[in-house]
Amino acid sequence: MSESSPIKDALYAKIDGIGQEQIHQLLLNNKFSELFERIYEPVIHSVQDIDEYEKHGTLAESLTHYLFTEMLIPSQRKITFESIELDMIIPNTTELQKDSQNTIIIFFVKISNMEQVKQKIQDLKKLQKDDSKIWIISKDHIEIPQSTYITEKESFGKFLKDAQNFIKTKKMNKLNIFKTKV
């Protein structure tokens, strides 16, 4: 794992406090909004002295990485492909090269400058032409043609459900939906 950060430290302390068994139970019952309330909301309020966009983007990315691992959603994180930095891709760059319709690129907004955000999206469009396969996770709603989710419980819950459904429809899911059965 990369260097320690106050956001990741607070996230994993909260996850440990809740316990994997209880988290798996919430995942198995598709209680994504409740999971968001129990993990994301307390962590975001506990971390101070970090830019709000960076804080929300980093926490959303870290929580997504953790949950995708628990849900066995295949993904690659923090990679550079064709000189473009990707926050996350489902399932991987190999599939992107074969058939971009079978991949989703996820961009976690960590800056408030909308021109920089839109430039990043234009870069991502060089790899993924289909706007519906570029998912943007942001602190605030952004009016853009790509699929957008905001860091609040209903929208983030929908994001997790959409990711799960994408994996199922593309038949990428493993034999079971989560790492461990509860």
C-alpha cells in the first residue's frame, strides 16, 4: 500500500471498527447507502485541514477500491495507459484495448477547477469514446455528458449498484459476488 494518509488511516480505522463481517452483510443485502452512511460520512467529517475536493475524491477512491475488492469487482487502480493517468478502470487496460464497450473508466474529482476537470475528461475520451462508460465521481454535481455520481449516500449507492450490474451483464463476475459468504 502507498504511504500513509490521514484519509486512508481514518477510512481503515472506521472499517476495522465496523468489522468485515458486518460490512459483508450490508454488501450482501445491497445496503450500499447504509454502508456509505456508516463509513464515508463519519470519515469525511473526521478529517480536517485538507482541501474539500481532494478529501472527497481521495476518500471516494479509497472506499471504492476497498469495496470493489470485497465485492470481487475486477479493476485496476492508479495506472498510466497511453500516457493518460487513470484513477480506476473496470476491469483492466487489456480489455480496453480489446473492446472498449466492456470497460468503464472512473475518474474521482479531486480539484475544484472545472476547466482542469473537463480537460481530464477530454483526455479520458481518447481512450473511451462512449460517454456512458466514463464515470465521474465528484463532491458536487457537474453538468457533463458522462455518467456522474456525487459523494452522497443515494448517488454513491447507485454508483456501486451500477458497477455491480455492469460486471454481471458483461459476465465478468466470479462464482460468488463477495470475497466471503456471511
